[in-house]
Amino acid sequence: MLGASMNMKRLFTCALAMMAMGVASAQTLQSVLESRYKEFAHAIERKDTKFFDGYLSPTFSADLPNSQPANRDAAIKAFSDLMSAVRTTSWTFRLSDLAIVPRGVTVKADGHLTGIAVGPDKKKHHVDLRGLTHDTWVLQGNVWMLDHVTFLSLNGTIDGKPAPIPGLAP
């Protein structure tokens, strides 16, 4: 009876240790992904289009809010257009719902971009974009790369007024 009790305690201790290691691994992975999103934000701020070669996987795709698909080239063009239009930016992300899936890792990313853009009227305008995405990341070599984005929501304002998102208006 005492031996069975000791075995149960060992089994329980091992199970707790394994759960703790899983939580630690998930936290480490979330930290790695948070770093990748920060690198993305810094690339936008620096207007570094070459960054996207090492950020988006070769098979990158996206499901846009207007139900239109986008491939890697279209995403890079959209980011380039954004970098050309917005003079100063701040882009932050909050991650949640990290899950390990057969192809890699999924996470929800709640992003918020603010910036100053010069419009066709040659005046400066305050831009505010907020979006929620469900992102899939894959490990390429030893680097996590963004492989797929599904937009769950995307809203924008210019000078505080609702504005269509360029390239996404119906």
C-alpha cells in the first residue's frame, strides 16, 4: 500500500513537471513570436522592405477582410505601399491563444498602428489602424516565419474619421 502511494506521488510529480515544461516551452515560443512581431514593426518604421524576405515564408498567403486571398508578392507590395504613405509609425501587437498545430504554431495577434501620413492633398493626417488576425507560423531552418494570416477584423481612421483601408475597400 505504501509502495503504491509512493508510485502515485512520483507519477503525479512527473506529470506536474511535464506540464510545467510545456507551459515554459509555450511561454518561450510566445516570447520568440513577440520578438518577430517587434522586428516587423521596426522594419516598417525603418522602411526596410528587404526584411520581408526573412519574415514571410515562401508560401505565405493571407485571407483579407474582404474575403479576397493575397499571396506573398501582394503582401510585400501592400507593406511597401504602407511604408511609402506613412511617415512616422508606431505598431504594437498583443498576442493570445497560442496553439501548436501540425504545420507549426498559430496565434491571435491584436495589432495597432498609429502614424502620420501625407495625403493626396499634401497635408499631414493622423492614421489609426486596428486589426485582429489569426496567424500561422512555420519553422524554416531555425527561424520562425509567418506563413498565413486570416484577418478577423480590420478598422481604420484618418484624422479620427472612419476610413476605408486602401486596397481592401469593396
